[in-house]
Amino acid sequence: MFTIAEHTQETPSIKTIRFKETLSATPAQFVMVWVPGVDEFPMSASYTGHGFGITYQILGDGTRALASKEVGDRIGIRGPYGNGFVLHGSRVLVVAGGAGMAALGPFIEEAAAKGAAVDVVIGARTAEEILFEKRSMLAGGRIHISTDDGTKGLKGFATELASSLLDKERYDCMYACGPERMIVGLLKLATEKGIPIQASLERLMKCGIGICDSCALDGKHVCKDGPVFSETDLRAMAELGKTKLDHAGRKVPI
Ligand SMILES: Cc1cc2nc3c(=O)[nH]c(=O)nc-3n(C[C@H](O)[C@H](O)[C@H](O)COP(=O)(O)OP(=O)(O)OC[C@H]3O[C@@H](n4cnc5c(N)ncnc54)[C@H](O)[C@@H]3O)c2cc1C
């Protein structure tokens, strides 16, 4: 059980919890968060080590219950699980959609601290939903914003902004987390430009340790084989961007 040290509002729909306890994780590794009496679900480590934290979008019952927790309350944390992003090269492009920035925030800091030049594309529905812009800037990232409604930066999708940067610059690797249609678009761009990509995927998860099959995707367990996959794995996934398993284990369109 971990104790909440800080609970802050990042955007109208996204909050961050920092804990009193320390937990070390590689960027994009995740923990299973147990809200007693409600549910258990996966969340990326958005801050690692001392001041460990998670950053979550309020969507359904589980995250609504989490949002009502206060400083001093205790919730269950197990993990970290899965693999994480691995820095390749010295010039990288990071592309985040919405709450996907939760997994990428610590990676941007790590990559910049290791001396990499980091271009960061942050895509959000609207200006007030942009996550971790200041944090990424303070880390030394070069920030590029897109919003669906044009209230800040380019009016359009993060993939369009990534495409124009890829036309101008040469990157050693691309890193992505966000909606699956964005990841499908970025995989296509990475293939066209001949650069590697690492993308963190999301599927429903129950156990988080490769037993229950809830997160099965083309023979892989997102919890154990991922959540970060390279272009070779991503290209082999016929279900990517098309179908996922629902709570009852039925295959449903994304
Ligand atoms: C490895 C991993 C890391 C994640 N990290 C984060 C994070 O850092 N921040 C964050 O906000 N979210 C993250 N998620 C997604 C998060 O787990 C879900 O949003 C959460 O479980 C929703 O729970 P709920 O009870 O509030 O909503 P539910 O009532 O369970 O669902 C509400 C809506 O969210 C969708 N949903 C539920 N679970 C997922 C899921 N796993 N992936 C995508 N959509 C889902 C449902 O289909 C439904 O439309 C991560 C998911 C995975 C697999």
C-alpha cells in the first residue's frame, strides 16, 4: 500500500498522484493500481524513483474513484511491470497523444540528461489538455504542439506535425505513446523514412504479469512482451489499430 503525498490537477481531465514511497522504473514501465473496493488497472510510471508518481486521465469508474482520493489516503501499487523505452542514438523524436505523455515525460528527461537532442511533439484535443509541456521544456526538449481544435500550435493531429519534422530533420529513433491510430500513422512514417520506432501500446489488463490473456495482441502479451514494441513487432501485428479484447474477452473494433 502506497500513501498519497501530492494529488494535483494537470489539465481539466488529467491528474497526477505523487507517493511518499520510492519506486524505480524505466520510462514506459507500468504499475497495477488498486483502488480498494473499486478496481485495479495499469498506469505508467510518470515519475520514477523518489517521489514516484502516476498521471491519469479520468475516464470510467476506476479513475473516477482514484480522482476522489486525498493526500494521506493509501492505494495498492504492484510493479513495475513490462519493458520500457531504450534510448538509441543522439537525436530522437518523441510523439505523445493525450495522456500518452505520462509514459514519455520521464523518457524525455532521461534522454536529455544523457545528452540526446529531443524533439517533442505533444498532441492534445485542445490547448488546456496539453500535458507536461513545461516539464518537457525544462528537461531541454524542443516542443512542438498540435491541437485537434487549433487552440494552440498546429490545428491537426500529432502525426501531421511529426511528418513535417521528419521531412526536415534526421532522427535516430522515434518514440510514441497515445491513441492507437496515431501509432499506426507513426509506424507508417517510420517505415517510409527508414527509421526505427518504439511505441508503448495499451490493452485492457487484469493480471499485468502474462497469465490472464486480457491484453493478448497477435500472440503477444502487452503486459509482459511490451508495453513497448519495436517496428518489427508492430509491423507483424494484424490487429494493431483494428481490434482489441473487451472486459468479457470478446474481440471488438477499436
Ligand atoms: C501499460 C498501460 C499503461 C497505461 N498508462 C496510463 C497512464 O499513464 N495514464 C492514463 O491515463 N491511462 C493509462 N492507461 C490506460 C488506463 O489503464 C485506463 O484508462 C484505465 O484502466 C481506465 O479505467 P477506468 O476504470 O477509469 O475506466 P473503464 O470504465 O475501465 O473504461 C473507460 C474507458 O476507457 C477505456 N479503457 C479502459 N482500459 C483501457 C486501457 N488499458 N487502454 C485503453 N483504453 C482503456 C475503456 O474501453 C472505456 O472506453 C494505461 C494502460 C496500459 C495498458
